[in-house]
Amino acid sequence: MAITQNKQSAKFSALAGLIGLAMILGFFGTTANASVSGSNQLSSSNPAPNQVVSVPPTQLQLVFRDALANPDVVTNMGLSLACNGTLVGLGVPQLGTDFKTVSAALTQIPPSGLCTVSWALPDRSIGSFSFTSAVAIQTTIPGATDGGTGNADGTSSGTPTIIGETVEQQKSAPRVGGILGLLRIFEYLLMSALFGGLALIVTAWPEGPNYGVTLRYMRLAWIACSFTMFLVLALTTMRAESQGFIASLNPFGWFGALNTGSGAILILRFVLILACGWVAINPERINDPASQLIAGGIIISMIATLGLSRLGQDVAVFSYVLGIVHAIAMAYWIGGLLLLSRVVLIGPGTSDLVSAVRAFSQHAIIAFGVTVFTGVLQIYLLDGSSIFTSGHGRIGVLKVIFVSVMIFITLVLKTFILGRLDDGDKLTGRMAWRLRRAVSVELVFALIALMFTSWLVATTPPKAKAEVRAPAAMYSFREELKNERFHVVISLTPGVTGTNAMRIELIQPKRINNFAVKLIPQAIGFSGIQINVPLSRPGAAIVAGDGSFILNAPGIWNIEISGTTTTGDLTPLATTLAVTQAVDQTTVTTLPTVTTIGG
């Protein structure tokens, strides 16, 4: 009897356990099918569950059955979107005025495939639903005009169709900085030899043109200066155009490559150096009253171009005046030293040589003082408070320290020269050798000062930033975006719905892959645009205004620019664009024709 009761009790317990397990499984099965848990659930959404989306959604919209307590609930909710296993970026969720609608903007275009939206509220209400993304990303890079083939997805391949302006991708610039810096030193030295030699003939040695060695010296200085300036222009063009040396030797190509203010000064300087040949071949013209004004004007204009080397940069106008005065004083001092060491003091001579050395020694002290004073003022104007923090300022400080030592040595040498010349009116061989050695020492210091000057010209001071030139074509929207590693300029016109044109300019980095620009409208129900920019180096690309690039929605568009380098992904750049409704949708965008420019 007891055994029968135990068997019946065991059967009853097993049956109760099975019924309980079935109830638990049924509860979890219902939850899985409904995809919700907790007290709140969705009443509708956009995109809707199981919907096939053919245009990229710009935001997610969830409408809950029950009102949410406050906006903090939405801020702390877990909301995510994943398409094909890849998370899609979402903005911060926002709660609507009905306290039931939650919206979150998409920060990128979702890829094609199955997309799952998951959400979780702080009250432990959770849920998810899926929709299908059938978005074909529009790549507004139409085929080239030579009939390039298209891609398998129907988009065109190749480079952008060019409209209005032709933009060439910039090649890597040749490394000619060291040679160019050395040639610049010789340029300054030889220009000083021309100007200082002729100026010394006018001010201290009118008998100079009567000596054959003077004629030979001036002619050789002019030939060497012209050749050096020719090489400077060729190498500058070579670096600007990223082309070969032989191609850069063509003078007619300089005008297109050196179309900046400083480039125009280089060309003008070369023309004036050539014009100096009229005086250098016959130095007597500098003393002839009939030709003295023209000859003096040519050589002064030539040396004054050294003070205009930063033309086109954002510097004070007074710095150009100081630069011209500095160049004239410097050239008289260095050019006079060269003439003394190579012509006047090569051997014994008569009283005219003594008078020339004595007069120049007096004039050189004034010229040297003016050179130092104007140089210090220039450093102050160009560097200001950044004199110790900028590269240009630190080089200037080194030059000032060196010149300070040079002042003491120069004064000692001048005292020595004037003391020796007071002994008589004839220049003996021994006296000429001693004076020449003293002048040579001073000339060495002058050459070192020219090296600092060449170094300073090659660097950009804080207050001499190059002026940013806008594209020649007129764009209604233009914005410069940059961070530590990424620098891009975006230009667009006309900025209304319908056909538009865009210019995308890459400034930094020097190498880039997967360069893309995404434009996503904030309006719901409109497709976004992705532009795959065919640039791998700094340059610019044009998206044609031929109907392939269409902004189909008025309002605010989000612009995101991305790319990768060999060291990883670049931090994306972002901005917004306000697009207005076009009055006439049939208007065709055109841009004015301009000359070819480099990126």
C-alpha cells in the first residue's frame, strides 16, 4: 500500500515538473517571437520591420507605446544599428515632444544587406527588428571623355569629367632645396659684386674703369651672375612644376610656373641683371653724366629686388622698404670688399688706390651700420613675439649673435686699415698684401652672413604666411577643413537643389588611399551621395556639373571626408552645407573657363 502511494506521488511530481518546464519554455518562446521584454514596446518605426529600403535612411525613428519619463531616459538608452554584421554610426538619440518618439541621425550610409535595430530602455524594456537595405551608393565620378568603361554596379569609372578648369594631380616635387640654397648664396654674392663694384667706382674710385683688371672683373662678375640667376630660375620652376631639369630650362615656361609675387620678382631680377651688362661691359658709363642716371637706375633697381623677395606674402609694407634699404647697404659693403680684394689690393699702386681704400673704409662703416639696423628691424617685423619659438626667428637670433661678433672684428680691421694708410700716399706691395689679408678676413664673415640670409629667405616667418588664393572659378560654397594630419578644401556651386559642381582639393597628407567625400541630407527619405575621389597625392578633382552630381533635397546636408594612409585611417573631417530649393530645376551649372592650375 505504501509502495503504491509512493509511485503515484512520484508520477504526480514528474508530471508537475514537465508542466512547469513547458510553461517556462512557452514564456521564453513568446518573448523571442515578440522581440520585446519588459513593460514598454514599439508601436511603429521608420524604417518599418521587414521593409526593403532602396534609399539610404538619414535617421532612425522609433515610436513607443508608452510615454517615456524624461529625455535622460533616451540619452541612456542602448540603440544600435548593424548591417551585415557592421555597426553603423548613430548620433545621440533625441526625444520628441510627444515623449514617445525617439530619433537618431545616421552618421554614415548603411551598407546593403540585412540591417538589425536593437534598443534597450533603463526600465529593462528591450527589443529589436530588422529591415533590408538595398541601397546602391551613387558614385559621382563619371567616365572620362574618351569613353571609359563602367563598373559592374552601373557606376562609371575613371577620373572626373573636367568642367571650367583643368586640375592636374601634383607630382612629388624634386629635392633641389640644398642646391637652390647654395646657388642663392652665389646669387647674392655676385649681385653684390656688380652693384658694390660699380657703386665704389662712383663714390671712391673714379679711376677704376681705366684699369684692365677692373674691366675683366666686372665682365666676369656679370656673366657669372647671369648664369647663376638662370639656374636659380630653372630649379625654382623645376620644383614648382615637378618636372625635369631640361624642361625647366625653357624661359617661356617660367611665366606659367612662377605666377606668384615672389616668382615675378625672380623673373624681373633676371631681366635687370641682363640689363646690367650694358654697364658692366663698359663701367665708364657709371661715371659719364650722359648715362649715369640710367646706369645707376638699372643697378639700384636690380639690387632692390632682393628686398622684395616676400612679395605676395602677408607682411607689412614697411618691411619691403626696410628690405630694399638693407639690400642696398649690404651689397655696397660686400661688393666693395670684393672689389678691394680682387682688384685694388692685388699689388702696389699709386695714390688713387690709397684714396679708394681710405674712402671705402669710411663709407663701409656707415653701410655696415645700416645693414645691421635694418636687419634687426626686419626680424622684429617678421617674427614679433615668436622670435624664439619659430624656426625663422631662431635663425634670425643666430644671425644677430654672429653679426654682433662681426661688428667688433670689423671695427678692429677698419682701424688697422686706416692706421696703415695714414703712413703715406703710395700703396706698397707689403702694405697691399696686409690690407688684402685684412679685407679677406672681413669678407669671410660677410659670406657667412649671406649664408644666414639665404637660410632665412628659405623659411617662412610667422607674420609672412603665404596668401591663400581661392579657385579662379567662382563657387558659392567654399570651406577649408583640416586637423593634425588631414587638410582639404571643399568648393561647391550653386548650392541649390538640382545639378551642382564640386571641387575637392587635397593639401595634406602627401599620400592617401580610399579618399571619399560623403554628402548625407538630414531630410528623411532622400538618398545620400558618396564621391570616391581619384587622388592619391595632393591635388584637386572636379565633379562635373553635367547632371551627374545632383542634390535632390533642400535643407542641411552633412559632409564627411575620410581617407587612409599607410599609418592607418585619418580622422574624418566634417561640416554642413545648406542647400536651398532651386527656382528652376532645369538650370545647368556652368563655371567660367580658367587656365590650368596645379593642385
